[in-house]
Amino acid sequence: MPHIAAVSKIELPHKIKQTEVKAQARALFAENFPQVDRLIHAFDNTEIITRNFCKPISYYAESNTFEQRNNDYIDCALTYSVQAIENCLIKANLSKEVITDILFVSTTGLATPSIDALIINKMRLNPHINRVPVWGLGCGGGVSGMAKANTLAKANPDAVVLLVAVELCSLTLIKNDYSKSNFIGSSLFSDGIAACIIKGDNHRTGTGVTCLASSSKLYYDSLEVMGWDFQDTGFKVLFSKDIPTFINEHIHQDVVDFLNKQNLVLADIKNFIFHPGGKKVLDAYKDALQVEGDFLKNTHQVMNDYGNMSSVTVLYVLEKFMTEGFDDGYGLMLAMGPGFSSEMVLLNMKNN
């Protein structure tokens, strides 16, 4: 089975305390958002301590145009993607020449040619690399990207697949959008960049983490739960307060059904690599799955330290497992995204 050779993440230069973000949000919203005093506690309820941002906090108080923010997205996405890839290649002890496929995942900016083309040019990668840009999967994109990378590596045992995920959520903030969803979004979302290398079966050396199976599910008639409303001023965030309820209603059976197909049960999972959508989302996972112990410890810590980085966050959680240690046995990657949808990947995780 294909295996994960390495995972790298970026520590952005502008890591900002949640208390500082809270103070600035209050100042920006106070005059035009009457609910600010009632809802400001949302910043504390996230349990986020620091946020990963690609720009200094003063940037977000300026009146930036959508064009400027998107240009900054392209510049930052390229710069930090190259850093993440170079770090990942070092971890995997590989040269850039061996990469056969590049899969680029994002939802927070626009670029044509897509960012993977810019990366190939900047790094002078093999011009014959198979390119797969994936846009619009939101928080589910990291797990879906891993599943797609696994499919590519299964199809070609000689493959060395590079998965890159970039989410610069802070650059989507519309300063003059005084809606509740924008206010809540400003309490939660941040920026992240991660790279992973997945190798096919003909590459025998690796980390001991193999990809076994995946599942993708789109829930009918739930398009309004999460997404963007595209406006002249940029990407207006849309998400429903019903997301935790949705998880409670669906996720237990979905996980059970997925594992049953692999002749497994929930008790067989030793490592839970979940996307931290927020405190209420994590509480909903705990309520729905009823797993004993602090099974979402790494997920909580990533959320505390970085915030919700959309698709990238689950890859930071995976990197934490692979860097700090995991239990021998099965691992389950899981994230929910726009659609509304769920994405799962089953891993077999063995310490070498």
C-alpha cells in the first residue's frame, strides 16, 4: 500500500495571540455591529490561544481591496509552499527530481495558472509532473487531498506524490462586512501551509504509515451549511450554527459504516487525526463517537496553537502525530467541509 514518507508544516512569522485579535475585532466591529458585546465572548470560547497569520495584525485593519488580498494570497502561497516542500523533501531524504505528481489543495484564493504551476516554475521541478489542482473543498480538503494522493500512488507504484495544502483564511476577511458570520469567522480562522509526500509500493523505505482506504460523502440538501458567497468585495464566509448538530446526527454511523467495510470497528482505531473545526465541533465528535480517554488531544493542541486553518489543519495534526509519536495500530483521518460533506482516510500506523 502507498505510504506517507514525510509531512511538513509552516510556522508563519506573524503568530498572534487570540487576545490581540479579539481586541482588534472589537474595535473594527463596535460601531456597526450592535451584537459585538454579546458575541465577543466567542473569541474566548474557541479555546484558541494563538493564531497563525501570514500578515501582521495591522494589515487586517487596513482597507485592502479584494484584488490586493488575492495578489497577497498568490505571493504568500507560492513563498510558503516552496518552503514547506523543501522541508518535506529533506525529511523524506528525497530530491525534487523524483516527484511524479503534485496535488495542490486550497479554498482561500484564486490563481490561473494554478499555484502548482507557479511552484513547478519557481522550484524548476520536472515539467512533466502530473498536476492536480483541487479547489473548493474547504475544511475537508486536507483529508480529501490525502485520499486523492493515495489513489495516484496506488495507480502507479513508482509514484512520488507531493500533496501541498495552502489556506490563507485571514486574507478573505472583508473588513466592512458586519455580519454575524464574518464576526464569528474572525474569531476562529487563520493561515497554514503543509506539504506531504506519499510514495507508491515500489518505494520500500518510509515512515511506517500506510494509506489503506478512504471515504467521501456528500449530504443531500445541505449546501447552505458552509461555503463562500462571492461578492465584489471578496469571499464572504457562510457557515451554519447547526454544524455540531449535523455531526451528532450523522458522523457516528458514517464512521461505523466506513470501518465495517474494512472489517474494523471503532475500538480498533488508536490514532484519531481529526480536523479541529472549533470547540463545539470537537465536543460534537466526542458526543457522537463516545471514545474513552482524551482521543482528540493532538487535535485540541493544534487548534489551541494555530486556530482553524481550514483544509491544512488536519495535516498539522498528522504532522504532530508523526513527530511526537503515535500508537501502533490504525489511524483515522476525518474532516467535514462544504457541500456539506465528510472525508475520511484509514491509515495503518506502525513505529519503525
